Amino acid sequence: MDTRIRIATTSAAPSVTAIFDEPGLAVDDQGAYVSELLPLVWARGWTCTKAIVIRGVHDGEVLVDFIQVRGAAAGAGIRVETRGDCGNSMVAAMLAVSDETGRTDLRMRNRCTGVVASIRRCGRRSSWELVEADFTEGLAGRSADEFVLAVPTDSIGVPVSVLDAMNPYVIVHAADIGATADTLIARDPGPALLDRLCRLRRHVGALLGGPLDGEFPKAAIACRGPGRQIVGRTIYLGQWHPGLPLTGGITLALAALAPGTVLFGGERAHVSVTDGRSKTEAEITRDASGIRRCLIRGLQVALLDELILPTPLTPDAANKRDKAWKA
């Protein structure tokens, strides 16, 4: 059976996503599998640091594995992380499956983390498909403060909050490090602010017991923008994320609803988060019983390319750990 790799992206993503359609993958080492094939994507000219492996489609639910790729830009050996979530990549993969099945609504489930997104196609604008993503499952009925981690942050020097709803994030209020909403809305908020956030991220990562060169926790900076909307920016692989990461937007909304965090501005039933430049928004509504809805609006997604490998992949028994698959 042919191996197919599709390339897709959302308008809010920092990288295209490589979508590997391998529901019958015999082994569980997706990292080795993707590491072997991703150079074929780079050879096509795509800057790609994210991958989705589709592991199964049944009755409108798509089971996937998300893989974060590091080291490619520097030409070093490929390193992968499989513990996290990427909402933009899940949405991108949905479009590929939707085109195959003819369904305009699908549930995407991350096999590793259990995070579920119910995604539906809403129309078309030029070359982009318009979609909405509902992440309510897993959050419904819960309180925002359940996601706040108790981390001893006194040694950091500025107030921060640490939350883990989908990916762990360290969050700082823009005013506490001399930034404003206008700073965050800019295409490039600047290297000095980026460097300070990177150092905060590494400091909190050490407090959490993670590796110094790990991807977690992620870092976000936010404040109130026009009206009562939250404006936020995040870091992706040491650079400013160009749009709104869906997990980051959701985490910032939760922080604004959780008493005691750096973003809490009083009790409220609804909060929305934007990067101030794109049309993507994350919003959460709640009532006395807890969170009622978590929705991402304004997403745009497109399929960009497709690779077909006519030879099926087989295990490499001679060197299974270092090179688990060969084309």
C-alpha cells in the first residue's frame, strides 16, 4: 500500500504540518517513523516542524498522534517530542480527513494526551477553508483554577502563573516586564522581550524538573486589549509565534478566569483571547457549574501539497532503535 504524506497549515500556525496517513502502523515508535520520512518534506521546500500521524478513523472520530520536531533548522539530528498538543496541527489534519470522508465535521483525538477537538468546516474564503474548533470536551464542568499549578516562583523576580490544561504554560502579565498591548500586537515584539520570556521559561522549566533544552513549559505574555479582550503572544521553538496557538489561547483564557493568576481581572462569565492581528480567537464561557464551552473561531486552513511513496515502509530489524523505518 502506498504511503501518503500531505502538507497542510492554518493561518495561525508557525509551521506547516506533515500529515502521515498510517492507521495500520505496526509499531508505536512514531518518532523514528517521522524522523525517517520528514526529510522528504523538507526536500520539497517546506519548513516543517510538526507532524500528525493518523492512526485510525471510525464513525466520525479520528485518532492521531502529534509529534513536535526539533533540530531540523540547525541541520542537527532530528529530535522529536510526543507528549504535547497542537491545536493548529489537529485542525490541519482534520481538513485532510474531511476531504477523504466527505464529512464536514469530525472529532480529532490525541491518542497520547486524550485532548479532543470537535472541528467543523464553515465555508471558504479564497484558497482557505474556514473552520471552528470546539475543545469543550475535557474542560466542561471544571473550574479554571483546577489547571493552575502550584510552583514556587518567588525566585523568578516577576509575578508569573503556571497552568497546564493541554500544554504547560508559564504566563507573565505584559505590564510586569514593561510591555503593552501595542507591543504584543506588533508583528515582532522585539528580541529583548523574547529573550526575557525564554529565560523565564527555562527558569520555570527547571523548577518543574524538566530538561533544560525541553519544549515545556511553553511561555506566554498577555494583557487586556481593546474592550475586555485578552491580547496574548507566545514563543515557539525560541521565536515569536506568528499567530495564536490554540492551546495557548485556551490557557490564557483559563488564566483570566482563575483567581490569583497574573491575568485574573475579576469574576466573569466569558473571556476571549486574540493575538490582535489575525482573526483567530479563543473563547471560554462558564457559569456556576463550571466551564460550559471552549471554542476557537476564525480559523483558516489549507491543504498545500501531497507526496506519494510507492514503496510501503518496513521495519529495519538491524538497527531498530536508531533508524526504525526505511522507505
